[in-house]
Amino acid sequence: MAVVQNRKMDTAISNLLSRQNYLVTQANDLARSFGNLTTFEHKVLDYCFSFVKAEDTSEHTYTVHMLDIIRHLGLNTSGKNYQRVGEAFRALNTKTAIYLRTYKNGKNGIIMTSLFDYIEIIEDGKIEFQFSKKVAPFVFELKQNFYSFKLSELSNVRSKYALTLLKLWNANSMGKLKKATIKGSLEEWQSWFLGSDKDGEPKKWSAGRFRQRVLGVSIKELGELYPKTVFYLTTEKNGRKVTGYRLDITPVKTALDI
């Protein structure tokens, strides 16, 4: 009887492991875990990441000020915008669940944690936060290898989809926004851009809707921001069924660049 119960338990845990689309094993995986954030929440998170230094440890406490965030985002100093920043931090606290794959004594497992250890908002507008000790090493690697562009460059992007694609481009290129190829299944692409619902289940759109409203919109915006770049999207299929996408991004030189 005990053997049967153990098998049922192993099967149940294996199913849980196989269903998690956000398992983090490297910094780039962490970057793809924020698909359910809004554009505004993405930009507040980018502002938080901008304070990370190479020498920081997991014990480091960061301090930011609401007024500085408001000014950085080009907003007026109304009470409404202070509240908006506060709500963004509340969302970052609730929307950044992280699943870390573990391996102990020959068994696979999951650590269920979140990006932040804590966020403290003080009455004078000061905000203190620490990253989760389990996640902090990925954050430090992410800052070094993924956020290798200026904060002002990120703030110029309008849509969350374009912001996500910009970061994916940077993560997959050999250097800052150079030639890159981004490949993934339809499910992977949707997890990067759409995130999950309130129950933690990956959001799913039809392939046509996703290509038009997400990939089309993000490629168009980045094409306007980086006009000397060619974006070529290939739809991968199994028969008539869309199985994934491949995006080739190639900066081009003109006679004026030579």
C-alpha cells in the first residue's frame, strides 16, 4: 500500500514540475517570468533593477523615492501618480512569483518563492526593498547580461510587448542589441509576453491573435525605434497547426554608416 501511495505522490509531483512554465534555471529565464506585468509595472521594475551593482550581495537593501520614479517616468507630482507608483509596487509584490528548479538526493523539486523578500513603503515616499535571497543571484546576473542598456532607452518604449521583445533581443544577441535569433514554441512565446492568470495558469491566445496583437505590435514599435534593423518573423507549423515562431533580428548598415 505504501509503495502505491509513493508512486501516486511521485506522479503528482512530476506532473506539477512538468506544468510549470516559469521554472528558472538561468537569468534569462527570470527575465521571461514577468509577462503578466503591465507596461507601467515593467518600467517601475526596471527602475528597481537599475540600482543593482556588481558588488551587491543578497543581503543588500535598496532605497528609492517615489518622487524620483515619478520624474523618471515623466509624470506630474499629483497624488494620483504617487498612488499609481504605490499600486505598481503592490503589483510587483503579488505578480512576481518565481519557481526555481532544484535537485536533491537524486530527486527533482521546485522552490516556490518570489522576486522580492520584502517591499516597505514609508509615509514620506521612501521605498525600501530586498530581493529574495534565492532569486538574488539571478537578479545580479540579469542586470549584468540582460539590462545592458540605459534606463532612458527602456523608458522610451510604449507597449509592454515591445518592452518584453527589446529585453529578449538584448538577452539573445551577442552584445548590446546586435544580431539575434529568438526561437520558441507557441506556448513559450505566449508565456514570455502574456504571463499567467490569477490562478497561476499560463494565458493562451489563438496563434492568429497572438501574432497580430503581440508580435506585430512589438515588432512595429521596435522597428520605429530602431529603423536600421530588420525584423524577420517566421511561423513554424506542423501541417496547418502553428507550433512556434522564429524571429531573426539583423541590424543593417547604410552608406552613411561607413
